[in-house]
Amino acid sequence: MGTPDKTQQISSAVSKFEDSPVFNYLNSLSPIKPVKSTDAAQPFSSLSFASLPSIFSSPQVNYDRESRFLQRHQELDLKNAKDQSENEGEITPVNGVNNTTGQNENGNELPGNFDIGINAGETFIGPADESLEFVIELSQALKYDCGSPDCDSTSPEANAERIVQPPDGLHLLQHSEDHESKGKRDVEGISGQNRELMQFSLDGLDSKSTEVLIFSSPNDAIAFRGLVQTSPDTSSSLLASMVPNAAQHEILTAAENRQLLLHQASTLEQYETEGHSFLSSESHFPDGDGQTEMDECFNNNKGGDAKVLVPCGSKMSADLYRGIRRRCLDFEPAQPNRKSYDSSLAVQQVNDNKESQDKRHILFNQGVISTEKRILPGIGLHLNALTSSSKTLKHEKLLPDPSSQLSTADQENLNPVNSENEADPAVKSLQLMEYDPTSASMSYEEINQLSPQKKRHRDLSGEPDSCKRCNCKKSKCLKLYCECFAAGIYCIGPCACQDCLNKPIHEEIVLATRKQIESRNPLAFAPKVIRSSDTMSETWDELNKTPASARHKRGCNCKKSNCLKKYCECYQEGVGCSINCRCEGCKNAFGTKDGTILAGADCEMEEDSEKCEKSAVDLEAWTADGQKNMEPNNSVLLSMPSELNRPVLPMGFPPKAKQLRSSLVGSSYSIRLHHRTGGSGLLSPGLKPLQSNPEDEFPGILYGDAPTIGQTKATSPTSKRVSPPHVDSGSTLGQRSGGRRVILRSIPAFPSLSSHD
DNA sequence: GAGTTTGAAACT
DNA sequence: CAGTTTCAAACTC
Ligand SMILES: [Zn+2]
Ligand SMILES: [Zn+2]
Ligand SMILES: [Zn+2]
Ligand SMILES: [Zn+2]
Ligand SMILES: [Zn+2]
Ligand SMILES: [Zn+2]
């Protein structure tokens, strides 16, 4: 509510953004402006679906179904969300008690705001065939939802934990918070199943399993999500990694998604063959990781009921854990939360087998809870608002959200929620609130952290908090100068800003400001880099060709940097300059304005061998860029997270794309696992540090995640400096960390250049 | 860490 | 739309 003026402004903005599902969703969630939300909210389902359809061949059909699902799902989520949102706004303790009770309460409340108009009921799922598509679409839709942290939270883990521990409402709730992180683990853990899931999604999912899940619990929504997200997330995550921009998301068609999934699946399979677990492979996925993983777990659960879960849990425990951490690391170094996972996992394993039914039940419950948590995160991001802001953008924005979801979680603080105990949710939330409201739900923070942080993650070793984000002194973080604000996220602990108003507490201000900025420039929060993904896979298939399909929408205006430094937004994003650029003396290693790519081959052809060299250098430079950070491989990953950490360029990065590619691909496999192998070791870290594991654990995965998230530039500010991974040496890359990355990159590399603009 | 450079964002 | 100022990051030392 806020002042009428604000409301009006917002409402107007909302109208604009109706398209963005996330936005709607958020609105609905946030208690603050029910009215607005309501209006805007309605679209949530419709919007989200609408977007989905575009992606898939048959949108309408799916749409209907999805909408149904969503409705339910939404209701649940909304309830949760509401609770959370309320909490956020008020900062009251949330989770613990609220969850349980909250649901009921929320439920009552929801109807009013939401009213999505959907029928919730009835048949959620249709025939198996449809279910497949349905699932996918949903997943996408969910993603949008997920954009918020929620997605992450829903994790199988929760179930597991629950099982282990007595079913106290309170405990559960508390755990739920932790679950978020756990969820991630779980997801990853599913490894073996993942493949199946993926395939299944492609093939057409088992209608049976899906149905079961959905129908079985009242929390259909949750289950639903899990299912949906599963397949879609994966694809999405891949996409994300591949595509830098949200735009890709839109572009991708169902077919593409499938391809992606398949691709992943194949990759995973390979891994498994080697003995690695899937988890790792998936984990590498950027955004989706958390979600995806969870989804998978869910899927498993659904299909196999308890059985599935068990596996997930067990696998997850070690492998997942790592994977999760990695991801976290990517985005953010410290994730204290994760620790808890370990313990929880162990417990899960024990219990899992026995109580399949109970588990399920629990799952649902937990899922719900987690959902609630999730909601918060979403809110945390301004993205919601932003998303809505630009109609066209919505998709783009969506992407960002997901990315954010990824998990960055790190936040320094992060509360130790984890294992320690579940400290009371309320307490946590309170604490978090101090820093950020997000704290309650990791996801929230995660999102926020995502983008900006990545840049500076370098601090890894040093301080957990290290990841710093913005350092605004005069803008109060309410202008695009602020990377956080520009990325649509709230400032958090790692930010070194002064007089910051970009915090959940000042949501109204933030949203109003956003609105104003958008009114001036509708694309202000849109992703800066666009990729035409349409053909991407096909087109690109091989690298060769042109380089970069992705391009900066607005182009740069460099005068002195020759587009060879990160002062250049194009270069920073890892994309070549385009006709939209007004740069002078462009030597962008990713492609010059004229279209010349400096790539090695080109170089030769072209006059300047120098360019070639430079370009190649750039690559390295790009990753390492200015600083000299050198962290081992990880660095790259870490850095990337923000936006694209990795250059858009797909394959061929100009210079020595070959090396990269090959290395990437090859490495992907190799890498994968190596961490996972350690099965036992995984857990360890506890926390850690990115730093510590960087090389081993993170490499690939993190990397992937990051990009995904980062992809949409809009969301993330720019990654400023990346640490250099030693990417340049192809050999190195290839081996470990590189693997996944490479794959991702290659995939992403979409072809066309984006002309869309 | 301080200081410089840079180009986008904001402002006029 | 161009010119100027402001700003925070990227970069340098
Ligand atoms: Zn800031
Ligand atoms: Zn900030
Ligand atoms: Zn700030
Ligand atoms: Zn430039
Ligand atoms: Zn440019
Ligand atoms: Zn240029």
C-alpha cells in the first residue's frame, strides 16, 4: 500500500508488466500492496503461461492445463508467499510458526488477492503426453515463480529432514529454511534419476508419476512444481548457461528445450558411466541447479514415491552436497547453510527407505514450507517489479530471476541456519532482516547476491563475506549506477554501499524508483545483452561461423578503451560489438563492430595478426581481466556468475575458441566428477569456501551456474572483474573445471546475432 | 588502499 | 538529441 502516489505509479508499472509472471506473483505475495498486486497478479498465471506457450509449440493447450496447475500451485505458494512477504515487510519472525499456521491463514487470505481465476482444481494433469509438455511448460512457469528463491527451497531435502526428525511443526518449519540449501543438495543428489527424469521429460514423462505426485498431496502445487521444474529447470538452466540473455529463454522453443535436455542427459550419462554421479553434472547447471535438483528429487519421489527419495538423499548427501556447494561458491563463496545439509542428509539416508509414504507426506508439507520461504526471496528481488515493468522484457527478467535463484546464497551471513539448528525461524529472520530480509530465506539473498557479487567474489579466501557487490557512495543504490539496483536485486551484506535504500525495507521506494527509471527507459532493466537463440544450437553447431550471436542491445560508446577492457560493456559481457555500438577504434576480442572477429582464423585472414593475438589474449584477459586475480580455475567460475561471466561467445571465441571448446567438452566429463568421486569427502566443506574447493569442486558447476544467472545482464550488474581462471590454457581447462563449462558455453552459443534489436 | 581512467547514467 | 555532470566500476600503481 504505501502512499497512493506510489501505488499509482506502481500500478501503472504493473500494468505494463503484466506480462511478467514473476511480477505478478510477487505482487500477490507482498502484503504491502495488495491492491496493486491483485490487479497485476491476475496475470500471473496467464502471463506466465502465455510466455510459456510461446516457447513451446502449443502454448494454448498447455496453457490451460498449466494454468490449472498453477492455480493450485499458486494458491499454495501464494499462501506461503504471503506469509513470507508479510514477514519480510514486517520483519516478523516468519517461518517457524507461521508456516504451519500460516498456511491456513494464508489460504484464507490468498483467495482474495489471487484470484487468478483459475480453477484450481480439477484435473491438473491430463494425459501422459500432455503431461510432458505440461510439465515443461509448468516448469518454465514455475521458473518464473522460481525466479524467486522459492523454487530452491522446495527441495526434497525438506522431506528427508522431516522424516528424520520428529514432525514438529516448528522443527519442520525451521528446517524448512535450511531446506533451501538442502534442497539443492537433494536435487543434485538425484543423479541417476536425473537422467531418467530428463529423458522422461523429453520423452514424455510418466504421466503416472506425475499424477501421483500432484494428486497425492494437497500441496499439489509443490509437487507440481517439483515435477515441472525438474525437466524445465534443467533445460532452463542449460539455456541460461548457454544463453546469456533472458531473451534466449523466450526464443527457445520446446524443441530446443528438449535438445538441451537431451544434451545434458547425454552428458550426464557419460558421467555416470565414468562412475560419477549425475549430481555433479547437474549441479553444474547454473541457475537451475538448485531448482533442478530439487525437481529431480521430486520427480523421483513422485514416480518412485519413497524409493526415489531415498536415493536422492543418499546420493545427495555426498555428491549433492558438493555440487550444491559448488554452485554456491560460484555465486558466492560462503555458504554456511550448506553445512547443515550434511547432517540432514545423513539422517535422510537413514530414514528415507523406510518411510516412503510418510516421507511423501512430509515432503509435501515441507515442500509447502519451503515454498513459503521461497517466496520471500522472490520478493527480495526487485525483479518482480522490474519484470513486470517491461512487457517484452518479462521473459528476460524471468531469466534473471532464475539465475539469481541459483543460489548464491552465500551471503556471508548466511546464516548458519543450517545445521546448527534451526534456530528459530523467527530469530533467523530477524537477524537476517537486519542485514536483509532475505536472510530468512537464503534464496532471497542468494538472488540478490548473485549478480553483483560474482564480480568480486575474489575475496574468497579471505573473508567469507568477501563477496562484495556494489560500493555506491552517493546514489543510495537507487540508480542504475548501482549494480545491485540495476540488476534488480537488493543490496545485502556484501555491499559496501552507503546510505543504501535498496533494501527490502524500502521496497516501496525501490519499486517506485524503478518504475520511474523504467518510465524513462523501458529497457533500463532489460538484459543488456541479447542473444538470439533461435537457431542457436543448430546454427552454431560448430563454431565456426560467426561469432557471436549475442550482442549488447544498446551497444557501447567506448572512446579510449578500444573495447578491450571491461570499461566496455560489450566486452564485459563477453560479446562482440555490433552495429549498435558507437565505439571508436573497436578491437573487441569478441567481435568488432564491423563484424570482424578477431578469432584466430579470422585473424590470420585479417590483416592484423595482432588482433588475433589480442583477441586470444582478451579471452584470458577477459576472464582474468584486470586484476589479477588469479585464482585457480575457480576464479573464473566465480567471477562469471554475475552476468555472464563467461563470454557469450560460444564457440568460438575468437581467439582460440578451439581450445576452449575442446577442452570444455572434454573436460566436462573429466571434471565432473572428480569431485564427486570423493563421495565421502563431499560434505566436508562445510562451508566453505569457495576458495577451498574452488578447483576441485566448483569448477564446472559453479561456472555453469553463474553464467546462467548472470546471463541476463540486466539482472546482474556486470561482472566486473573476473578472476582468471587459467582458462587460457586450454589444457588445463579441459581437464577439470572446464568440462562443464565448455559444454555450457558451446550450447549457449547461439548463433545469430542478435539482431533482434 | 589510494588514485586514475573510463564510459554509462543522469541531468540540463 | 547533444552536451555536461555525476557516478561507480575498472584499472593502475
Ligand atoms: Zn549500490
Ligand atoms: Zn549493493
Ligand atoms: Zn546498497
Ligand atoms: Zn566498447
Ligand atoms: Zn560495443
Ligand atoms: Zn567496440
